[in-house]
Amino acid sequence: MDIFKDGLNFNIGGLLNDVLPVALKIVLLILAFIIFVPIGKKIIERTIQRAGNNEKLSPGRVKTLEKLLINLFSYVMIFVFIIMLFAIFSIPIGPLLAGAGIIGLAIGFGAQGLVSDIVTGFFILLERQIEVDDYVTAGGFDGICEEVGLRTTKIRSFDGTLNFVPNRQIAGVANHSRGNMRALVDIGISYDDNIDEAIVVLEQICTEFQTDDRFKDGPNVLGVQSLGSSDVVLRVVGQTENGEQFGCERDMRKRIKEAFDINNIEIPFPHQVFVQKEMK
């Protein structure tokens, strides 16, 4: 009985001696990664920002490269963590890497979509088709780009939806954030109103907005754009900074409505003509 107890104590003691160093190594490995990974990300951010300032890169380009490198850094650190974990358990890495290479090669033949995503993403980044904070239409989605990766591109729609678009689905890109944008306002007036008088009022409003820093050219009154069933459509157009066209259009519409009310220029309802016909 004493021999059994001594043997049991010996086995438990040996087991603890074997387990404790492994558990300690795992804890130290996890702590090292918890400390090192955020530091590595901060170093990448500062390095990219410094390089962007030296090379005079656009803020969108800096954000794009920063997020891409941070993602790559995260993938590499996960791989390193797994390799070091195998080393702690004394698992031979060579055969695993060889097996992973063979399996990866087999998967590669069937994962053509993934390869296409990576190749397309590489050329999107290389040719700077899309950058972070750009307003784009790509892959059937319209919104602000939040991230460009080697596999997917994230586009935030204006309703708040975050769309993950596989790069292979981006057959064409409409980037609305390159160069000056057009602010266009079409305003309809009644057929009973004087067109020349309405144009004079619009020109006065355009003169007011020409001092607005958001406008790079204009705005100017182009004249009669079309003749509708119930109104004469006048067009105002100007060139604005990227992303400012929507705000400029809203402000101009508000100012035009106020000026037309003061000058008794009527903006007819779309169905006014049909209502009058029914009354007759």
C-alpha cells in the first residue's frame, strides 16, 4: 500500500513538473503577443504616417496602406503564434509545413475565386482605383470606402450598411472623389411666370454662392433645361470640392426657394396641370 502511494505521488509530481513548464510557456507566449501586437500596429501606423508626410501622399492613400499592412501584420502574427505553440508542445513543424504545402496546392486548384480576389485586389491597390474615404460605386454598391484589402473591399452605404465586396466582383469602379465634382440644381417655374425675371433672380443667387469656398467654379445659370408638362425647368451648375456637391445643392435649393417666394415666382406642383384639367 505504501509502495502504491509512493508511486502515485511520484507520478503526480512528475506530471506537475512536466505540465507546469508548458503552461508557464503558454502564458508567457500569450502575454508576449498581447503586449507586442499593439506595439507593432502602432509602429506601422507611425511609419506609414511619416512616410506619407515625406512622400506627400493623400490622407486616403495613407489610410489604405495603413489598414492593409496592419491586416497583413495580424495574419503573420497569428501564423507565428501557431508555430511557436507547436514548438512548446514539441510537435515537429517540418512535416506539418510540408503537408500544409501539399494541401494548399490541392486547395489552390479549386479556390480560383480566392486567387482572383487577391490578384484583383493587388491591381486595385497598385493602380489606386479605390482608397479609404473615397465615394465610389463598385460591385453594385454605392457608398464610402472604409477598407481595401487583398481579398475584400468594405463599402459603407449611406444608410449605414457595411458591404463586404469580394474583389473579383469589382468589374468596374466609378470613383466620385477624384477631381472637382458637379453641383447641379434643376428648378421648375410656372408657365405663367417670366423666364427672364426668374433667370435674373437665379443669377443673383449664383453671385452669392460664388464667394463660397466650397465652389471651385461658378455656380452659373445655364438657362432653360427642359419644358415639362407643368413647368419650365431652369438649370444651375457649378464645380465644388470632393464631397461638397450634395451640401451645396441643398443650400442652393433652399436659397432659390426663399428668393422665388420673395419675388412671387411660382414653383408648380408636379400634378398641378392635371388637377386643373379635372376641375374644368
